[in-house]
Amino acid sequence: TFGARVRVADEDTDEETDYTIVGPYEADINAGLISTRSPIAKALIGKRVGDSVEVATPRGAKSLEILSIEIA
């Protein structure tokens, strides 16, 4: 949901990343703040810990596993 902090792991590389879902004007990918309109946020919204999501990126599809969700 909006304001949630989500930790995901890339299923190919096991690299972990934290994202916070924010409004479009607050988004800053370098700070881990992603817009509710971004492909990553759209894939994550409504999912639960343990779910895997497929995200289309400029470098191709990426599979992410949701490791944790913190609601603000």
C-alpha cells in the first residue's frame, strides 16, 4: 500500500533492495522511493510476504520475491 516499505530479493542474483511506495512527486529511485505509478510499485501493491512478482524493466523482465513489508 501507499507508504509501505518493502524489501525484495532479485530471484536471479539474490540482491536485496528496499523500496518505499510514495506519491509521484516524492519519487526518488536513488533513495529507494518509488512512485505508486511505477512498474515495480504496481507489481508489489496488494501482494504479501513470500509472493513473487514479475516486473518489466528496460533491461528485461525481473522476478522479485517479497521478503518483508512494513506499513508506515
